Amino acid sequence: MGHGIGMQVHEPVNLEPGSKQKLEAGMCFSIEPGIYLPGVGGVRIEDYGWLGEDGFHPFTKTRKDLLLL
């Protein structure tokens, strides 16, 4: 579901079900929920940000509403 970011693209903390790692203020990480359908394809939304004392602050400001073309 996500991972830490910093000097490298993928760094500890690993955000995944069952993870015991504690998130702390000041950490930067991605949140990457996705859905994958065998034989069809998939999509993943990637948001990056940092954790403050008051919650998650996204770097990315991407729209999440459905856009029909």
C-alpha cells in the first residue's frame, strides 16, 4: 500500500497489511492503493506526502473524482 521516501525512491517504512512499523511525525511516504483484475489490467493511485503531528500532508494534489472522457 505504500513505502517510505527520502534519498531513495523506496525506503523503510513499509505500509502494508500486518506491518508493525510505527509511523512518526516527520516521516515522508507514499500511499498507493490499487486494484488489479487478472486478464484485464489495473490502476493505482499514488500520493506522496509527510506526516505531521496533526496528520498526513500530501505533496500531490491530484483530483480523485471520476473524470469521463
